[in-house]
Amino acid sequence: MRRNHFFFSLSFLMALMFASHELYAQSKKTLLNIEITPVEADKRITVTVNGKPFTELIYTDTLEKHFLYPIYAPDGQLVTRGFPFKPRPNEPTDHPHHIGLWLNYESVNGLDFWNNSYAIPADKKDKYGWIRTQKILKAKGGKEGQIKVAATWENQKKQVLLDETTTYLFKADDNKRIIDRITTLTAKTAVAMPDIKDGMLGLRVAHELELPSKEKKTFKDDKGNVTVVDASADTAPSGNYITSEGITGDDVWATRAQWCMLYGKIGEDTASIVIIDHPRNPGYPTYWHARGYGLFAANPLGQKVFSKGKETLNLSLKQGQSVTFRYRIVIASGKEKLSKEEIGLLAGDFFQNTK
């Protein structure tokens, strides 16, 4: 195995699995009820916890992908940025393609799915892909809520490159909200997803969870589009990253880890957001495309830029072949951030109970 220090020893893994099984058995007794309510006229599905807002699946044809937005912590605080869907005062307005929680990629047969948004000029749209929701296959509440989506990854002529089936699983207790996203992509034609920086699971967080910064930063994508992120003009940002490998702050970017946590102060509580990779995912453990300005992303396929050329992963699928990506997102609120021990148990449960 590559980089053994990233992987559990067998004895530790077995202990973790046993502990997580016990945790899962106990947590089933304390899980709160998830309500799933389709609003077909608006192309959205609301997810609530005992009547309180959790998130919504937005799948309107006027936007370039389906996504979860907004996302609330257990204490009712928003952990997602509002722009561009519903802008809020004093938040940054860079990267209009960063919206809620989503999954796509910068290069699929040469088409950019990641950066597509209303900001792309019409004469350049042919270089960008679009994910269209075809059908809601399941929308069911309970102690574990579930939404299952069928979608297609298309070019601007609506020719299909990939069929997508995504299952969202929702669980909640008094101080945690859990989203498991399992996405299977099946090639309708031969598909190349070459090693590139922007992908795959992305979350754009609230202004308060950005890392404090006094420097203006400029980012340029592979097409020459430039985005400027202004320095923090206020004291609201209080975020910090930490990974399973103990890396913190801006140093998390371009490092591998089994999980990464972003935490910071929102209102009276500390909000913690953890993204957990799965051992069966391609490129595990993922590289973290985690930026201080509020982009929190896991990109297992963009290894060349993150490793400075030492590694490369060029994913390709023959017609009919499939690949699956599995991620757990945990949102918690409390006086302290989630501990490594708590995250370890949540990861063990995810590993054990997700195929």
C-alpha cells in the first residue's frame, strides 16, 4: 500500500470497528426524526429534524448542478455561504460556482463542470459541462432520511457523458447532523477525467468559518479566468482546519488525510464541520483542496498539482464502466470542537456501514 502511515493498522482498525459498532447501536436510540418534504414546483426537497431546518436539495434546471443548500448546524446557525443563491450582507462574492455542498470535476472529456456558473460568457459556455437532474428516485424520512437522485453529466448540446446516481443519507442527534453522499458515475461513452486541481466534493462555508487573513489573494484557473479574494475586512472569520494527520490551518491544502475538520465560532457556539473520506474511494486518502477563504473540498483525482508532480491519477472509464465516491459530512455545534476520538468513531461507523 502507498504511504502506510495514512492507513490504520489491522489491530487498531478492528478496535475502531468494534467501538463504532457499539457507538452505532447506542446512537440509534438517540437519533432524531428526519422529515423529507418534496416541493416539486420549486425543484427542491426540504430536510428537517423534528421540524427544525437541516438542509434542502436544490435541483432546478436553471443552475448547473444539484446541491444541498442551506445547511444548518444543530444550534440553528447557518454553516454555508449564501452567495450566489441567496446572498447575505458582508459575505464575499468570489467564485460564483461555489454553492452549498456539491460534487463535480474540472475536466471530463475536456469539459469543465466545476467552474460553470452564470458568470461564464455565452460564447465560452461550450467549454463547460452541466449536471441535469432527471428524476428523484426516492425521498423518505425516518431515523435515517434518504434522497436518491438520478442525473446526467452533459455537454451544452445535452449529449450525455455520464449517468449519475446519488444517494443522500441524513441522520441527526442533539449536537450533530450527518450527511452521507454516495455517488456512482457510469460512463455513457468513453470518459477521461485527467488529473487536475478543481474537484470533487465541495462545500462553501459561511463567512465566520473562513480563516482570518489580511492578504488579498488572486487565483487563476486553467482557462485564464482570474478571481480575486479580498482580505478579511472584519473580525467575523474565526475558522481553522485540522486533519487526521495533525496538519492545521492553511498548511492543510495539498496534503492527504482520512478526514479534515473545519471549525470556528458562529454565534455562541463552536461549529465543527468534518468531511470523512472512505477507504474504497479512488485516490484514498484524498488530497484536501481546503482554502482559507471558505472553500472546503476533497479532490482525490487532482494529485499532480498537490504532490508537485510526484504523483498522478488520470481516471478513465470505458463505456458502461462505473466509479463510486463516498463521503460523510458531519456538522456539530457545542462549546468545543469535535474531538479526534469522536471523529474516529464517526469514521469507523462510516467505513463499516457504507459499501
